[in-house]
Amino acid sequence: MKIWFDLTNSPHVHFFRQMIGELQEEGHDVVITSRNAANTTELLDLYGMSYIIMGRSYGKKLRNKIWGNIVRVKDLVKFIKRNKVDVAISQSSFTSAIAGRLAGIPTIYTNDNEHAMGNKISFVCAHLIFIPEFIPVKSVTNLFVNSKKVRQYPGVKEGIYLWKKYSNFVVPQEHSKKKIYYRPEPYFAQYYKGKTNVLDDALVELKNEFEIIILPRDDNQRHHFGDAKFNGIKVCQKPMTLDEIAVDCSLFIGAGGTMSREMAVIGVPTVSIYQDELLDVDRFLISKGLMLHNPELEAQQIREIINNTQVKASDISLLHKGEEAYFQIKNSLLNLI
């Protein structure tokens, strides 16, 4: 049997890396497709994972995204048939669910972003749908989506792949110089309609007080932070692993996305400055006290947070739930096979 994973964004690599490795060790034939976008292929290379590039980033304009995804679906259907794929699984890869339905293979589709436009058709096409426990099933179902194919998994998406390694993790307390990691906004995402470059002034003001590391999403953001006013701030030219960041981070600031949630779950002090409407998953983490949200964050507030926040361990309850969710999804996949 051949299992196809479509990894179209950098968080998908972390989400499925453990599962892919286990399935391969268990003797399953696994194939991976990816888009050359948002550090995804760079992460795959970093972890030594074999993949086939199919598609790229289609920019912010809706018409370009629609046309690009139509072309990609067509190519993926050919890929499925040519490679005799038996079953597909993806996290928020809209084209995977559509291509799987058109090619006549069962597809598992997981998503924790209730604002993603692509869900509307992907939920229709997928054989099984997995959403986190705090998203109501009724928000997924409609005339064309039967509730019987919807599964709610416990906890948050990030727990599904963090549980094995971070259950006993404690954030290191001592650093020679306090470090701030910053992940800018996902400006190219279809769902993102917020402001950009909102933290620039604060970063410039703080660059001589703290060691600041920028984790850009693409070359456009690398170019932006390459401006002379940011001299003294490190701009990563290649993706860093979660392990590298977690053991070296005094404060993580994210303008949206999975990386902020990962840091919050494992106990790293985390502030979201997301400029658009918060997702349910972010509200969930904020309600548990694992993450702060301040879209108007300023330099003085950053100083207060980094100097006063108490170090804590990872959230064991969410990691235990993540383990349960991991096997729920993996066993469902094996049952389809």
C-alpha cells in the first residue's frame, strides 16, 4: 500500500515528520509532495526527507491562488494515478483533498483554521475530517458535509507532534544575554488581512538591549529586515529547528502562525501580536494562560514581559492529549489502508 502526504506549508513538516518515519519503519511505502513556498522544502531538506516539488506560492491575489491551485490539482491527480497511491493525508492542504477525490482515493484532511477559505471544498472532498475539540462539528457540516465523517481530536494540533519529545521539557533559565525570537506575519496567506511590519520600531529600539533573532517566512521578509536600521539584529537565512529555538529563547513574539503555538505549548514565554481576527486555537491557548495577545505591543511592554515572566514547564495536559490525538489520526489512516 502506498500512502501520500502533501506538505504545502512549513508547519506540515513538523506535524507529520514523526508519523512518516514510523510508517516507513513499519514497512509502508510513503511518498511526499510539497510546494516550494514558506520554508517548506528547506525544512524537508533540513530533516533529510525525500519529496517531489509540485507547485509554489501563488501570491496574495485570490485569482492567482485559484488558478495556481487548479493547475496543482490537475498535476496531483496525474501524480496519484502514475504512482498508484492508495490513501492520502494532509494538514490544511486544500489541493490534496480535492485531488484525492478526483483520483478516487480516500483522503484524510485535518485543519484547525476556521477562517481558511479552502476548507469549504476540502471538507466536501475529504473522506475523513479531523478538527480540534474546541471547534464545533456544526461549523464544519453543511448540506454537502456529513457529520459522520468529522472527528474531533483532543487538545491542539501542536500537541500531536510535540508530545513525544517535550513532555519533560523545561525552558532553560539562564542565558548569557536574553534572546528574543520574532516570527513576522503570514502576509501572503489567503486568510490574513492584517497589518504588516508592525513591530519594526520596537525591534530597532530594543536591538542593543537584547539579542534579537528574526525568523522570516520568505525572501521578501529577509530583504525587509536587511535594511540598515536593523543592523545588529540577526536575520536567519535558513530555517531553525524547534529544538534550536526552544533551548535558547527568553521570549518568543509571533505575528501569527503555528510557531507561536508550539512555543506556548512547550512553556516558552510567548506573545502573539496577530493583527487579524484571532483563531479559536489562539483563544484557547490564551484562555489557558499559555500565551499573551497584544497587537499593539511596544518596546517597554516587551521589556516588562521578558524581565518579569516566570519560567515554566511544558503543558503536560495538552501533550498527553496530543499523544491521544496522534494515535487517533494514525490509526484512522491505517484503517483506511
